[in-house]
Amino acid sequence: MRITDTADLWWKTAVVYCLDVETYLDWDGDGTGDLTGLVHRIDHLADLGVTCLWLMPLYPSPDRDDGYDITDFYGVDPRLGTHGDLVEVIRTARDRGMRVIVDLVVNHTSDQHPWFLSARSSRDSPYRDFYVWRDEPPAEQPEVVFPDQETSVWTYDEAAGQHYLHRFYKHQPDLDVANPKVRDEVAKIMCFWLSLGISGFRVDAVPFFLETQGAEDAAALPEPHEYLRALRSILGRRAGDGVLLGEVNLAREEQLAFFGGGPETHGGGGDELTMQFDFITMQRMYLALARRDAAPLVEALASRPPTSPDSQWATFVRNHDELTLDKLTDDERGEVFAAFGPDESMQVYGRGLRRRLPPMLDGDPARIRMVYSLLFSLPGTPVLFYGEEIGMGEDLRAEGRFAVRTPMQWTDEPSGGFSTAPADQFPGPVVQGRFAPEHVNVADQRRDPGSLLRFVQTLARRYRECPELGWGSLEVLDQPHRSVLAHTVTWDDGCLLALHNLGPDPVRVPLVLPGTGPGDRLADLLVDGVGAVEAAAADDRPLGPDGATELALDGHGYRWLRLVRPGDRRLL
């Protein structure tokens, strides 16, 4: 295998873990999670195999949108702690081999931000042009993002005497990125947090952030992507190994532009976003699970455009928002709703689900493990949402997207060990029923070698031992079973074969691996999912002279196998 200095590209083989500090662990007993509590759980994350910790907004906020309505981009919400507490999180994480990234939410501010309070007070305010104002809204308007909450993207402000633009909630007025003073301020915000030791940012709502529609000074920013390139350049100068992980839920050809190039440049130089969430693959994966047919997932993977080596897809099963299905057709979305969210209370905005994976799969352990095995076996960087490692469920009593943002479950206590405060002081309800803390918690699963927690630890370790998963290219292999995805990921002289059965019936999968030679064999990297008959010989399987083999899969089974050549010294 070629040895390459890839230290600055650590994110190519990272395991990312997203959490909201206020719902993770309350250390001071006031009912809200805090940074000190997070410090005391860094070892849990290190044991899990996390190498990058993504913190959801921790800035001062009225908290009308779970912290995404910000009143101070340079501050830390006093409910969570201080800048000193955050630095201690960063230091402790670094000590355990983890980097920390934070949400960069600069599409809008809270309507309580001092900039907006000043802007609405006078047309002569120095911050008036930080926002987008109109005497009368344009006749043509884009669709609202939250149709159950807003009817227009323009709201009239009595004090200002004008309408202001807000692509999200009315209490989140949009910043005008066409204003060079706003662009300078965003750069200062980034540099401030980088100076504290942050390793980059998850950039919220990137297309909305770069949008200049409605701004009278839009001509001042003729090419918004030039600005994104400038931000990437600033990041590179201040933190050579820093990352911009972007939320870009667009069609493939539109996504490519946010990496820094179009089809004619094959991803360009990778000089804009470092990584993007692969929303297309996530949505097609759920359609494949609903149909028990791998074809939709194969189509999604095949549609990934070529990108620069300096770019990466971030793969995920679940995130902190609704499980959006907006890129599926109405009929396809209906199939997923019928399979995983048939009750309207489980759906949101008419386009997504507000559920976590284990309840959607009726708690089926084999099927849940198969999905997470699939996640870690796809080329890209896997991103976990807190609680996924133990199979947490949702609480549909919570409003909207908050159903999946319930307190972390550490113990079997009624509070889940989240806090010693009364439950009515928590940021959200603790899950009840089948997925309540008495049934699903970290403490029990740490003591159980057969738990989901231990399985996810194994997946993270195997992923880190297989650099081809972060660097390599995917090839889907022909085989006769609709329910099976068989694929290889190759990089340099390394090759990983992964098989996943989306159906309930056991199958035998005939395969031919191209490019094999005499003495080549397959070595199992995971024994779970192999099936009892095959388990005894799972660790060594010679290949036929033409690379032919036949592998058994249980219903909802999964296998990872490394192609081992004579003299290979890889860790197996």
C-alpha cells in the first residue's frame, strides 16, 4: 500500500458524532445539559471510536429554534457554560484523539440579536443593511421552508416600517450576504472560533446562506461561490486541516458546484466545501429498506458525481432535523411513509419523518445492525447522531423535530441519568415505552458484549482500519438477489467487499471479484450476520481461479470481507 502524508485530510477517515450539549448530560443539576457534563462523557465517545465531535449551536439564544436563533455569534450560552468550559472540552477531546467542530449558522440571526434590534430602530442604523428590507414584498416569492409555521418569507416590522426577509421562521431575519460588511463579519466569526481550537464548522443551510434573491445589492456579489471559496481559503490559512461540512440538500449536479466545480471539471479543485451530507443516498436507502430491494440505493450511489480528492461525502442514517424525503417522488415518499411512519403524527411538513431508526424498524436487532453496517461500509465519512449507538427511540409527544432531540439515556433511571433535576425542567421529555431508559441505556450496554453499543464500536474500529472506505472508489457487483447490495471499495492495492441483505430471507450470493490472482482469499472482518453454518469458516475463504466465490447471508445479514493477497500484512 502506498504511504501518503494525509494528516491534513484527517476528515477522509473520520467518525463524526453530532450532539446537542443541552440534551447530553446535566452536570450541575439545573435540568439543562452543559459543557462540564460533556467533558465527563468524552471517554464514552473515545471508547465508541469517535474522532470528530460536532456540537450543535451553543451560542446565546432565546432558544425558539433549539439554538439556531442566535443573539451572539461570539458567545457561549450561559446555560451551557463559559468559553473556558468549551476550551476544556476541546482540550480533553484532543487528548483522546478527537477534533471538535461547531455549527456555523450565519444565514440569519435571532430577531433579538443586537444587530437586528439596531437595524429595526432606524433606517440610519449601521446595521440596517445587514438585513434585507422591502417597502412591499415582491410579487413572486420562494416557498416557505416550514409550511406549518409560516405563510410568507416576508414579514412586516412595525418599528422598522418595512418588510424583512426570512427564509425560515419570522423570528430569524436573514442576513444580507451581498453586503461586504456581513461577509467580513462571517469571516471574523470563523476566525474567532478557530482561534479557540475548533477544527472547522458544520455550515448550516448553505444554499440559503449564499442566496442573494431579494437583496437590492445582489450585484455586489455576482458569484456567491467566489465568497464560499474565500471562506475556504480563510479556513485554510487559519487552520490548514480545518473542515467545512455543508448542509446542501440539492440535486446531484447542483451539489457538485458547492464542492468547487461543475461536471466539466470533475469536482474542480475541491476549493469550496470540504464535505457535504449525502442526502440523496440517505433518502434512497430508506426507499430501499421499505421495498426490501437494493436497487434505489444502487441508483443513488451510481449518481454520485466524480469529485476532487480534496472533497468527501458524509454518510448518515439520521440527523437532528426531520428525516427529509423531499428528493423522492410523491409515490416513493408514500411508500416510505407507509413502511416507517404510517401515522400522521410521525410525519412532518408533508416531506419527512420525525422518528429514529430503531422504532421505524420495530426494534428488530438484526435489521438495525444491518443498516449501521451498511452506513459504515459505504465510501465516505460516517456521521452518527447522539444516541444512535445504543438504539434510542423518539418521543412523539415532543413538537415537530424535537421528537428526536430527547435527553441522552445513560442509565436505567427514569431520568435516564441525564439530570438530577425534576423532569419538568429538562429541555424535552424523556422517551417512554419500549425505548425508555429502563430498556435502552449506555450503562447496561457497556456491560453487554452483545449490545448494539459494542457492535457500533466494532464498526467504527473496522472502518478506521479500512482506509479504502474513506479514500476509495465503489463498484457494485452483479449478483442475482434483489434484496442484496454487494459492493467493493478499492484504494491503492486494498479492496474491501461488503454484502448486505435488505430482505428477511437467507440467501447464498454467487460473486466474481475482478483482478484477483492465485493465492488470493477473503477474510471476514465481521462475524455477526454471517449465519451459523458459515461462522466456523468465516475467517478464511479461498477464491476460485477466476475470482469466483459464493457467500451466505442471513435474513438482514451483513458481511465485510477483505481481499487478502499472498504476503499481505494488513490487520485482519
